[in-house]
Amino acid sequence: AGSFQDAGVIQRAYNLNFPLHAVPASSAQCLAWSAFSVSSPAVVLETAEDRPEAVVVRLYEAHGSTVDAWLQTSLPIKEATLCDLLERPVAQGRLLLEQRGMRLSFTPFRLLSVLLVLKQ
């Protein structure tokens, strides 16, 4: 019911096309852990790619809205920079690392790539 945004169509499509796979493990309780989280349901974290000493994260705005979102990570980040699709840092692309994470601004359907340099 309602709009595709309200109905969570994008999340349900990802759940259908990329289902969780069960992996046998010990019966010991494990704490929940996630490498990344995004504060807005309008922003989708599409992929995170490993590079030597860094990770490239690609996100896009999926609802056709203008939104600010916070990207949080549990990884030890030294610096964060916006980059182009060839993963080259863009001028004036350095992001502030704040307690809430990194603030990203999206216009409708905008794609952003973020280069996260890891602490050694």
C-alpha cells in the first residue's frame, strides 16, 4: 500500500535477489555486527570493494528525493574522500569524520563513491 518508497520495494527487491545464505556454525551466541550503516532508507549502499589499505563504497539515492544521509562504519578509518567512478579522488572531496559518521548529500538518483583509507 502507498508509494514504492513507503512499501519498501527497493529493500524487498534486494532481499529477493540477494537472499541470505545460512552457514553452519557453532551453537555459541555471536554478537550482531555490520561493517556499514546508512541513516536514510532513501540511500542504498550498493557495494563495498576492497583495495590495498582502503575500501571503496558506492551509494545511490533511490527514492527520487534530495536527502542528507550519514554513512557509519565500524572499520578503522583514517580518512574519507569522494571519488569518481574510476576511484580517483575528486577535488574538494574530503569528508569530515564525525561521531555520527560521514555526512553525504544526495540529489535525486545521485550516485556517490567514497574512498575510505584504513588505519594501519
